[in-house]
Amino acid sequence: MIELEANWNYPTNIRVGSGRSQELAEICASIGMRSPLLITDPGLAALPMVDVAVANCRDAGLQCGLFSDVQGNPTGSNVTNGVAAFREGNHDGVIAFGGGSALDAAKAVALMAGQSRPLWDFEDDGDNWTRADEAGIAPVIAIPTTAGTGSEVGRASVIVDEKRRVKKIIFHPKMLPAVVILDPQLTTGLPPHLTAATGMDALSHNLEAYCAPFFHPMAEAISMEGARRVKQFLPRAVADGSDLEARTQMLVAASMGATAFQKGLGGMHALAHPLGALYDAHHGLLNAILMPYILEANRPVIEDQIGRLSRFLDIQETGYDGFLAWVLEIREQIGIPHALSAIDIDDTDAVKVGEMAARDPSAGGNPILFSAEQYSQIFASAVRGQLK
Ligand SMILES: [Zn+2]
């Protein structure tokens, strides 16, 4: 087996390898961070790994603070409170530590650290991001503890606007973390159902980026290889959480997915965003359940492309049908339910969900620009588990 340790500079500085989170304090010093605020969620804050990270920094003479008031779907007030903690503690950088929620909240806090405008002014729309005072954006070191969102290599955060009950994408190029540590030891404790759900989020990123109808051959190539790694290593990571090779490869596949989706996302995310905001359901689990329904709806225009991917993934029965069968098989193998009804979502709000999905920024990357009615229908089929 080749050595699973390396330093990469694309799309940012990435240190990958088992145990490398021990390099945290040295990394802070190397980018001039003397007083970092470590942002995580309350569940992780109670675990030894956060104590270890904070102690690692303090032992090296850094003034490390801790902020952990971040919800599963992080909200605008989580960010506001984090910014207050950042300013109060005179911090000069952010350590984003955790799953997608903690990373997104932390990146948004870093963006807002020195801004005078409200958070929603930086919603990913046109050139809104140019309103930000770049000098007021704090540097971020990102340490993911799940292999899914890939937020550690992303330039955006998804934050819930509680007042309007909608998920908004906050974007700025400088939100891309300065350094990323991919340490598989931090993910070994993740239970199988979360390993499965987050891993399928990584697959959905690679798959939607691959299918997005834009010219970005580099992203396309990355998405294919990212999907291949999910196919090879996600079942292993779910079956044996302590499999460090599988955990490393899934962290890499997740970072590849988020690198690739600069090309675009699609219908899975267009539906998963409103459903996450309305039902507070797990993002990765939503994408995992929605995946085959969106594939089926897109089938007329993605058949050739998916056929090519099926050959690259070495799926026995090549072509669209073989690929769809593999998606259904891996979902079942890792314990993903087939219908949204299994996670207590019914179709009462189908009209509203359809409207929100059609308006979601991810909808623009879907190979077919579905109408609100079409999204409502796809959603209703996913609630009932009716694939064909
Ligand atoms: Zn996602």
C-alpha cells in the first residue's frame, strides 16, 4: 500500500495523514495565528479530541478560546454569537473543528469577524461578496471530523435564516481555509449511520458536480475519482469505523467532492436545502435518500454521461441502469432508508418544498431546470418511495 500521508497545495494547503492534527499549534504559528478561537459543536466539545486540540495550542503558548454553541443546521444567531465571542476574546483566527455544521458556522464567523454589514448581505447572489471588507476576514484552519460536506475546501457556508426558515449560502473566496488537516483518527469514532449519511453526501457532491451542465473538465475529472473512492471505501468505513485506510480515503473523497462542486450542484441539494431548513433533518441523509429519485428525473439527459461514469467505476452492468442499481445497492448495504417517510417527512408541504427547491441556488446546476411543480412531484415520490 502506498503511504497515506502527504502535503497538497490544491485547492488549498492540505495535510493528510493519520495523527496529523497534532501539527495544529505549529500550523497556527506558521500562518501568524497567536490567538485562535476553536469553533465546534456541543457534542464534540464534550469529547477528548477537542480538549486535546485546545491543549495542543495552549501548551505552545497560544491564547486558544473555545466556542461550541453551534446547532446541527447552523443559524444566523449561532454566527452572531460566535462573532461576539471572537471579538470579546481578541482572537486573530478561527480553528474550524467538526462536521459540516461546525465548519460552516466557523467559516461564517471568520468572514464576519471584521464586517459592519449583516451576514445576509453576503448571500451568494451576483457580486454580493464584493461588499465584504477583505481585511476583516479572519484566517481559518479547518479540521473535519466527518467525511462528507467537504466544507474544509469550500468557499461558502450554508446558514439557516431562522426568521425566514430558509437555508442561505454565504459566499466569499477568502472563506476558503488557509490550511486543512485531514486526520482519519478524528473520524474513527463516528457511528456507522453518520459515516453512511455523510459519506453519501460526499457521493452526492461528486455526482451532482459531474452532471452539472457546465464546462469545467478539471472539476469533472476530480468528481469521477471522488465517486470511485466513495464506492471503494465507504462500505468499508461503515463496516469497520477503525479502518484508517478507508477513513483517510473517505476524507479525501469528501474534499474532492467539494472541490469539484465549484462546477455546480443540482436537484439533490436543491431539495435537501429546503428539507433541512423545514424539518431540521440531516443533510447527508436527505441527499442519500433523494439520490435515485433525482437520477431518475434527470435520466433523459444524463444517460450517456452516467454510462461513462459506470465504466470508470467498474460497475458490472455498465450504463445508466447498472449505475442506478449500484446506487440502490450501496444505500441498502450501508443502511440508508429508501423513502423520506422513514425519517418522518410527509408530503403535506409538497407545494412549498417544490417552490423552495426551484428557487434554491443549487437548482441552477441541475441538468434539467425543473419547475416548482416538478420538484414537488419528485419530492412526493421520494416521500412515498416510488422510484418508477
Ligand atoms: Zn451536501
